[in-house]
Amino acid sequence: MTLQEWLPDLRDRLSRVPSDDTMRDIRILAAHAMGVSPSRMTLHMHDELSDDMVKHISLLVDARMLCTPVSKIIQKRSFWGREFAVDLDVLDPRPDTETLIAAALDLGAQSRVLDLGTGTGIIGLTLAAEWPNAEVVCTDISEKALAVAKHNKNALGVADKVTLLKSDWFEAVNGQFDLILSNPPYIALDEWDDLDFEVRTFDPRLALTDEADGLSAYRTLTQHVGLHLKTDGHLMVEIGHTQGSAVQALFNSAGFIQIKCLPDMAGRDRVVKGVWSTQ
């Protein structure tokens, strides 16, 4: 049997699973089982599948039938042209977060960078890879998340320039930085039930919500950043698409200047940034 011959059955098995693109899901799962790139699956659609390969693909599809995200099944996610390991202990990186990376890269290379609440490490590790001379510190309160970030920093070849630190925000952080970034938990508690089932079930709750109004992390960051951000340094945070005005107000109250709210590719508010001023 070939994958092309099997497709109708696979599509039927996944027909009740909410997905933006069921065929894409099948291609990624099959490519993972077959050890080929999803972008080259067209060349392998008529390959004869061994019994072991059929069993492997079937197991992956069974997991997807339970609404497990594809990235959590294959335990990797592509982000900014690189692959990162993911598991159930970390937030699954979203394309929206690339808005934060783009904003940081627009500054030009920074010497010292702090990524607070790093999870998989996608923000800090991506910048470490893009800026060869940068010194990067990535923190998280979760030891399990830091273990994933450690795997990723080794896989990306940036281990010698990235420090991983267990810290509750700034608690264990020392020194000052040119750039501080964070994608904190910003889902308000009263929005929890509106989240997709996949998100509520397969992403760690700690990485999603502050169990309050969704702004707690931004208050902490803006109130305590002055000890760790150099004068004229930048703070950049990812936000929920309805939080632009509230987060900009927190930046303003803390003394930031040149405050801006940047949209994601869908045109929704996604990043707030500001410059630290001591005047």
C-alpha cells in the first residue's frame, strides 16, 4: 500500500478533528514516520509502505485523533527557519511570536539579551543564533521547561553563549541588559474556557494564564525592569491582541519612552516595545 492509496482512509479518520489543514497534518505525520522532509512528501506519495511504516503512521494518526497537536506528537516545531524540540511541559511556539523576533532584529545586534519565561527557548536561542556575539540569558520558573531549552540550545550550537537560569521573573537575575524580552502568560482567567481544546489540554496552564486579568506579568516586568535594563535599552513583550492599550499604559507609567504597539501578520496587536529612560 502507498500513502496515496491510504489517504482517503486517513482523511476519514481525522475528519472530526478540528484542523486548519488536515492534509498538511497527514503529510507532516507521514513524513516524520518516513524520515523525510514534509516539503518533499509529494515525491514519496507512491512509495510502497512497509508493515512497520504503516503501523508507525497509524499510531501517529491515532494520537492526532485525540486532538493532540501535531507538533506535540512529533515533538518538534519549526520557528524562524530552525527546528525546536517541544513536549507537553512547554508552550507550543506560535508563528505570532515571530513578530517579537522581527522587532528585536530590527534593532540590530545587541550585546546582552534577557529572555524571561523562555519555555522552549525559541526567543533567546533564536536571537543567540542570529547575533553571534550576543550574550543571552534565558530564564524560566519550570525546571522541565529549562530541560527542553537546554536540549534546544545544544542542538542549535549556541550552548557556549546562552545561560539558562531558574528564576521567577527577575528573582535570580543579575546584571543589566541591552534588550529584555518576554512572551508571558497573558490569557485572562475569564477567557480560559474560550481557548481551543488543544491549547487548554496540551499546553501547560502556567505558560498560558496568570489566573487573573492577564496583565500580572506585564505589571511585574515594568515595575522591576529598571534594575536590569540599561539606559536606552529596550523592553519587548508579546501581548494578547486586545491588550495593546493596557500594556502600553503600563510601559508609560513605568517611565518608558518611544512606546509602540506592533501588529502580527494578521494585523492584530501582538508586541509592545519601549525604550528605558532614567530621566
